[in-house]
Amino acid sequence: MVHEHINIDQIFSLSALRSDNWRHLLGVSRKWVSGKVDMAEVKESFTKLEPMEMLHAYPGPKLVAKLSKDLVEERKDAFTALVARISFSILTRYYKEDPNEWSLNPEDGHGDSFNSAGVHRPYFEVLIVAPDRVHNVERNVQALLSQRQKDDDFIYEPLVVHTFQDAFCAVAVNNNICAVAIFDGFDFTSRLPVPQLNRTMGELHIHADEDHIGLQLASVIAEYRPELDLYLMSDQRPQDITEDPRSVCLKRVLYAVEEPTELHYAILEGVRDRYETPFFDNLKKYAHRPISTFHALPIARGKSVFKSDWIRDMGEFYGKNLFMAESSATTGGLDSLLEPTGNIKKAQQKAARAFGADHSFFVTNGTSTSNKMVLMAVAKPGDIFIVDRNCHKSHHYGAVLGGLYPYYVEAYPMKEYSMYGAVPLLAIKKALLNLRAEGKLDRVRAVDMTNCTFDGHVYNTRRVMEECLAIKPDLVFLWDEAWFGFAHFSPFLRPRTAMGAAANIEKWMRTPEALQAYEAQQAELGQQASDEVLLNTRLIPDPRQIRLRVYQTHSTHKSMSAIRQGSMVLVKDVDFVQIEPQLHEAVFTHATTSPNQQLIASMDVARRQMELEGYGLVSNAIQIALDIRHQIKTHPLISKYFKVLGADDMIPAEFRQSGFKDFLAPGTNWSDAAVSIRDDEFFLDPTRITLVCGTAGYDGTQFKTLLADEFNIQVNKTSRNSVLFQSNINNTRSDVAQLMRVLLELATRADNELAHAGAEGLKRFEERVVSLMTDVPDLPNFSHFHDEYRSDIGGKPSVEGDIRTAFFKSWDTSNNEYVGLFSEECDKRLKEGPPMVSAKLVIPYPPGFPIMVPGQVISQEIIDFMRKLDVKEVHGYDSSLGLQLLKLK
Ligand SMILES: Cc1ncc(COP(=O)(O)O)c(C=O)c1O
């Protein structure tokens, strides 16, 4: 095994490296016991561990000192036994539950307020940042510890560091930290080498602020992990602190010498606030109350299930609580999702806080419904919205239901993999400028994009919004972040979420530099800048004019611990007072009047989890993804047949302005990624892993079926020659190991088969690979809406169209006609007309984007693409009838 040298600023890889290195130390010390290595080797291995252990409360100074002593005094057996215990405890996390794990002699017990009498209390760590060798700090820590009681709701352990950089590293790598107490006056620079951190801090312009180092640290931590509670222990005058705008990120300021009791209670209270799940807590109480139900939900309380001879197994399978917690009542504190005033409202407020929004709304019918609700709420019939043609079908149907006119813009194609990337900003700006030239800007309500896309393309949300706002300052943005809800809990991805970017724009707007930058650009551009110039300029909006109006939808169930269909709408809209009544109506239009209680509760709980451990879980999901990518790339046999697409394969160089290539490119580290995230037009979400399987002779669907049927591995989506894996907060290193084992088995199988295939077999294999990888159909762009569904101005065909009229026209069957896809008539009509106009939204799976929408004229490219499609599932197309068309007037 490779025993890697650890630098504490290696953020993503550290958790895994930590346990690997303990295991390595254990291996070496066992060899020491049996005389195979000398003490120097053990010492080297132990010394390498120390910097990382400094950032964790466990094993802590007492156990580490004992190890050092045993090592120096060559007590081989004692040293090895303790290493074994600590290593196992870190791996299994026993130290969080068992006080004995902290003792020099396990039999002695921890001697204080740890878990007792079998009651599980969640464990966390409090980072204490304080000057070194200051006597009263040590006294304060001891005083804090002495406050802990057996009946506290949670257990915590302190972790003390003495410099700004160590504190930053601890916050970055220690997932147990839930609160930070900062005693002013510590040093900036770590005594350990932190080259990556130095570089990134340089990039982010973080320098020592000698006078206010405590506040500076607090503001940096708040930016990195906003969910943490920050306490400043100071002896400055309160006004000196509150005058500094950075103080807004503090939960409390306490007078260092006086307040250990207050600090203790504040820490517990802060964690309790995140822990409390208003709806779920009440639902649990409700479930255990004696209740007779006379409403229409016989399954509630489960009597008809558990007493049944025939369906009792359902009760046994799901467990009693599911039925006890079922209710259609909105009384008894259960609140109403459609008109929340009690604990659902509180749960939603907490979710808004957790995801950095002003408001949040729980939706129990998936993001499919959230999207329709938002579109209907923010726009009225006849309004235009600029939308990725390749977006989820809920947006197209949202336009149909709300009467919006979609102005379709195209993502860049990735023809070789039969998928699309994301929509270049240039296309969005062009759309806005075209609409402006046609005098329609007042009808343009929203820009609606998918962030990230199914395949992981993440927009530079801030830049898109800023440049669009420079053209129309009151535009609404809908970011469909169905897949990306978790991203808020990664400091790297958060700035690229809708809410993260909106927060940054909001902050920027308030600075004097914003207006200066705007005015400087205006002076340069002049009044009459051409569209050409505007397209080629990174536009700066007028901060005085901006109405920041941002909506994000996410499928909580896709990336967090919510039950299927749990979705949220997040809002940061300065004009929300006008939208709120409309959103209400939209909710009434689309939401069920019988929302599922378990679903609502699961969203409440998903929020709790993300606020308390989301950072660690998301870091782990990213680490797992990087591991998978690395292992596939470097394995000689697996990489012969399979390839994971890197950022450079998924995003053309013109959209990676920083020059970032890929996570695995030689010499790349997370500070390069940080720069790419800040500057590049698109960034690849590392957790979405496209594996090319066409090179092994499998098409996507075939490979997906093989993985599922033979190996019980489920994948997310397929394309003609690839499958998409997604790592999430549920994955462990065992999943990585299993995936690698399976890929190795399949690569070995392919190798053996080819070895015995003979010349003819080899030729067939190569032809198959060429057909999958090279002979791929062109992806058809959106053609245009037919004249009947457009209102052109000045003879110039409009891009946006009346999809709603076209959609409902087919309801009258006399308006429909059918033409066979492979028929001569189809070819004839393409050449000679009359044009064929689709009655339907036609979506093949894969690739899953609509190749026709109602009212769209069908082009030769669309027919060519459909004829080459070899997929079974094509929504909106019945091969026995042919293409469903709208008759023309
Ligand atoms: C981009 C996008 N938006 C919305 C949805 C719909 O989300 P849900 O399944 O939560 O209804 C999906 C589903 O795959 C999607 O890919």
C-alpha cells in the first residue's frame, strides 16, 4: 500500500488518507513487534500522522502523548495495541459513542458526561482557536468542559488550534466540527507546510489582518461553511466589533474571561436549532397520540393492515410507525402544506436558511411540479422566457400550462457522445439582444436554465445573471437545480448554485466598487454600443437598477435524504411580495390536496442532516467520485476498454478560460479547481461521472442492463455509448471497490473474448465500436415554430412561439394527421411541403431531450436523427401510427 505523505491542506483526499495512514502505521508497528522493521520506520510513519491528528479532537493530546511515550520507550506491544484501538475507532467512529475509546485504559472510562445508560446523543466537535501558551485560554477550555452535563442533548469535545491557517484546515477537513469559538490574538501562519492553502489564500486575497484576526477568521469560515455557529471570545469593546461589517457572521460575542457557561449553553442551543425539525418532531408526537380517525385515509393507524389476514406483510415490511404517522389531517399540529402557518412554515424557514434563500417551499410532487409552479407564478400568458431547449420536460409543459412563449436556445452539442452540454452565455445574450431589437424586451420575463445538467455541466450562474441583468435589470431567473441541491454544502460548488451566486451578486451590488465598475464600463462602451460589442464584452449591470429575482428548484430526493418526490423551491426575489399571491395560486393549481406527511417530514430531516453533516457528506461524495475517476484512468486493463470523460472532454476549451483541464490532470489540485469554479464559463460537477462503454462494444442501454441484471449496480442515465454514474452522500468506499471489481471483471471478460475471437470476431468488435463511437447521428437543433404559432415582427420570423395553442389544437382529433416516419410521404413532405408540424412533445430516452415540441416544424435533421435512433422508449411517438402532426389551415 502506498503510504502517502499528508499535507493538511489536501482537503478532499484527507479523510480517506487519514484512515489509510493509521492502517499503515498499524502494519508497520506489527512488523516492529515481530522484529521486521526498526523503530525509525515506525517513528517516520507516526510523525507523518501527527499534523492531521492535530485537526481532530480524537484521539486527542492524551492518547497521542501516550503513543509518543510508548514509542520512545520502545514498548512495542503497548504502542501497537493503542494504534490498533485508535485506528479501529476512527474507522468505525466508536469514539463518538464509547467514552472508553478516549481513555488510556479502556477499563477506566472517560470519567465525564459521555453517552451513558444506552442513550444515544449526537456527537460533535467545537473548534477553539486561541493564542498558544496563554494560560487563561487553557483555563477557559477546562471551564467549558466542566459545564458539560449528562443530560445535555449532545456531546461535544473541544479541539484547540493556535493559528488562522490551522483553523481553516480544521474547518476544511474535520467534518465533526459544528461550532467554532474564536479567542482573539492568535497567529496567522501555520507552523506546518501548507503550500496549497497559501496559494489558494493568495488567489482569494486572504491576508493577515493583524488588528482583527478573529473577525477575519470568522468571515472566512462563514464563507466556507456558513452552517457553522461562530462565537467570538473577545475583550474588545462591543461597539468596536459591531462596527465591523464582518461581525454579521457571528452568532454571539462573549467576553472571554467571564463566560464559559454562556458559551457552553450557546453552543448547545446553536446545534439544537439546526437539529430541531419542527414538522418531523411534531409528527413523531402525533403518531404516538391515541387518535380515532373518521377521515378518508383508512391506512392511517394501520389497523386495517395489521389485522388483515391478507395484507399484514405490508405492515410488517414497512413497520408500525409509517401507519401511525399517516394522516390526512392538518390539525393536531400537523399544519397544512398548502397554507402553512405552524411547523411546516417553520420547517420551510429553516430550509431557506440552510440553503441560503429568503424563502423556501416544500413540494411533494417532485421538481417536475416545482418548475411548473415557478413558471406559472413568475409569468403570465404571452410572456416570453428564454429556455434551454434541452431542459426537462416540466419546463415545456410549464409553458403549455402557463401560456408562456418559449424562446429556445441551444446547448453546445457533444455529438460523439450523443448528448448536449450547456447553453453558452453568448446564446442567451444573443436571444436577449434579438428580443430587444424586436421591441419585445418588456415581454421577456425569465431566463430558465438547468444547473447542473444531467451530465454535470455547471453554469457560471453569477456571470450569466450579471450579464443578463445588464441587458434587462428585472429579469427573473429560474435555475433548475434538480440534481444540484447538495451543492450548497460544498464551498467549491456553492458559488455556482443559484442561491450562492445571488448572494454574491447581492453583496457586490452594495459595494462602491460595483457602481465604479459599471460607470467605467459605460464610459468605455458609450451610449450606442453595437450588439456585436455587447456580445463580446463581459457586461456589468447597473447596481442601482438591478432587481435581483432568483428562483431555484431542486429535487431534495435526488441528492439528499428526502423520500422520492421531495422537492424544494428556493427564492431570493426582491419583488417577491408581488409574486407570492401568484405562487400561492400556482401551488393550488399544481399541488395535491393530499400531501404525504412522510415526504414533508423527510424534507425537514434532510435539511437537518445537511446543516449538521452535509459538509462532510458532500466532501465524501466528491472524494468518492475523484477516486472512481482516478482508479478507472490508472488501471491498465479497465482503461483499455472504459474511459471516464474528464472536464476537458465534457467542456470545450473556449468555456474553460482558466485553462483548467481536469481534476486528474497532472499537477492539478483543488486551488486550480477553485480558480476554474470562479472564472470558467462551465465547470464539471465531479460527482457526475460519464463512463464511455462504447469502446468496450456496449451501447449505453445494454451496459446499464448488464450492470443491473448481473451485478446489481444501478446507474443514472445512458447515452448511445455511455452511462452516467453519480456519487452521492450515500456512497462509501465499498461502493467504489465493488464498481472497480465489476469493471475489472468486464474488462477481463472482453479481453478474453477478443483473445479467442479470431480475425472475424475482432473485425466484428471493431465495427461495433466504430458504429457506437463514430457513426453517431447529428443532434438536431430546434428548427422553428410554424407561422401559425408565431407572431413575426417586420417579416422577421420570431424564435419564440405559442406552444400552448399548438398543444391543445390536437385535442380536436380532426386537426391531427399521421405520417409514417419511414414513409415516402415523409420524404416528399420534407422536400416539397406542406411542412410537417409536430402535435406532440417527442422525447426519446436516451438521450432524453425533446426533438420536437408542439407547433414545431419538423426538419430533415430531425427525421434523420429519429430514423437512426435505436431506442425503445420515445415519449410522444407511437410507431404504429407514425408522427402525429397538426393539420395546417
Ligand atoms: C433537470 C431536471 N429537472 C427536473 C426533473 C424532475 O425532477 P423530479 O423527478 O423531482 O420531478 C428532472 C428529472 O430527472 C431533471 O433531470
